[in-house]
Amino acid sequence: GESVGLHLPTLSVQEGDNSIINCAYSNSASDYFIWYKQESGKGPQFIIDIRSNMDKRQGQRVTVLLNKTVKHLSLQIAATQPGDSAVYFCAENNEGGYQKVTFGTGTKLQVIP
Amino acid sequence: DSGVTQTPKHLITATGQRVTLRCSPRSGDLSVYWYQQSLDQGLQFLIQYYNGEERAKGNILERFSAQQFPDLHSELNLSSLELGDSALYFCASSVVGQGTGELFFGEGSRLTVL
């Protein structure tokens, strides 16, 4: 597949270790915060979201933490696998039901076998 | 497979030309979004339509326009193309009213302007 070729920060993690990807957001009024995964040659894919009135949400092997005090969002991936290698984007949804979703800069996760 | 279809997958054209990118949303989704992804700027929101009407506008150039048709498919028109318009253009759709920000993306149309 073709690569987007973005100039992004890269996080290299050993297979089996936990990964933590961080994101700073700007809009305190956002209703939801979301993480997307983009594999090479594909469109972004929804991973998990968290409502603004929560501070933690868990999914399958993923956990999202929200710290509204410092406007910080993180994605934790447990037991990172080669298939987790991708670019990860955080995003904010701040138009209520009409969902104006704004993406932050991404982080490239590289899993070392 | 997200259920969102974009055509064409690749497009090469010259400066000054005009192109149309097409998007078919997931069955039942009323809302369509267009994003531009380039080397320097990540995913930039361009425009959103809901059931045929424009709902939100981002950093979309005046040379660009879009519409959503009664069958809910959408087209993004790019005119007077410049080298800097070379990018991946993504369409996404969603279930409006859910409010969570979960969008379903197509695989994109890669535009190369020579």
C-alpha cells in the first residue's frame, strides 16, 4: 500500500510492551475526544472515544485517559503487536450532534518484533 | 471495509485543471465529511454535509466546492489546481445524532498535480 509519508513524531516500541501515545487538545468545549488509527494506504479507523465528563475509558487492549486540567489525552495500548504499527490521531468532536471532528497531529507507532 | 466508497483512487492532472472526487457514504448515513491529508498538515477538515445541506465548513479554499445529492452521495470539486493541492482526499460518513465523533472513512483519493 502507499504511504502517506507524513513528517510525524515516531514512537518505537518492542512487541509485547505497552505503548502510550499522547495528545494535547485545544478546545475545552469539545464533547468527545476520539482516537483514530491509520494504517499505510488506508483511511483512518475509529478506535475508541471518551466523553468529556469522563477521565478514563477502556476497550479491548486500549485505554484512553483524559485530563481536562491540562488538556491532555492519551492512548494506552497493552501488549503491543506488529499489527498495531500505524499512525495514531487524536481528534475532538465539538459540534454536538453534527459532529465537527477536528484532528490533531498524528504519532507514528513502530512496533519492533 | 468501512462501507464508504471513494472514486477515483488515484488521479494525476496538470496545474490549472479541474477534477471531481466522488464519495458514497455507508448505507443509512446522512452525513458526509471531506478531509484533506497532505505531508505538512495532517488531516484538515474541509466541509460537512447533512442530508444535502452544508452543515460545517473548515479550511476549504474558494477554488474547492462540494455538494451532497438526494441519493446522499457527495462530490468534491477542485478547480484551478495548483501543485500544493496534491494530497490525499478522504471522505467520511457518520450516523448523525450519535454525537461521539465516530466517522467511517473511505480509502481516499490520491490527487497528484503536475
